[in-house]
Amino acid sequence: MSNVNEPRTSRTAKTSRPSRKPRGISHTIGGHTFPTTTAAEEFIQTLLHARPLREIVAEPDHSFLCDLLSRHPDAAEKIGTGVRHFTAEPSKGGKRCFYVTRVDDSKMDFSTGKCLRGNK
């Protein structure tokens, strides 16, 4: 039996996990306020699937994605020399994801989930 005053241990307590924002937290991104992370994720998924693959994302969605990308834990690396435009393209896993094309024409994908959670 364990003492009631002793902290309980579990597998999750022993492993170090990156901190995540609670799913119920609100987000304000690019002028849009979402009451929950789930609501933000649903909006982002709608943007991701709203246009043909490799079509350049126009305003106001471009500004939304700039603000979203600025929240990525590796934003400086992802933005690099500056953002030229965004596209939705097939990911390495076969699903769709957003790619940022920089002003030097280099391109990199980014995780919208990491932008929302703020973890690596």
C-alpha cells in the first residue's frame, strides 16, 4: 500500500513530454479568435483542403498562415529569408500539409499542430 501523502507515480510521470497547451485554451490567430484548440484545428483543416494542391494561398488566408507560422517553435528556421507564399501540398506521409516558400525560393513544410501547441 502507498501512503496517501506520497506522490503517485505512473508511466507518464516518469517520461519527459513537451508541454502542450490544453485543448480548451482559446487562440487568436490572424484576427480570428477560436474558443478551443479543436476549433482552430478545424479551421486550419478547412483552409488546407479548400484549394487545389500547389495553388498559392491568397489573402486573407496568407496573413492568417503568416501569424500561425510565427507561433511555430522553429519559426525562425521555417521563415528563413522571409515568406513569399504558402501552398497546400502532399506531405511525406501522403496527407496534405502547408508549405512555406521563402523569398529565396526554398521551400519547407511545417506542422500546424506545433504552431498551435508551441512544442517541438
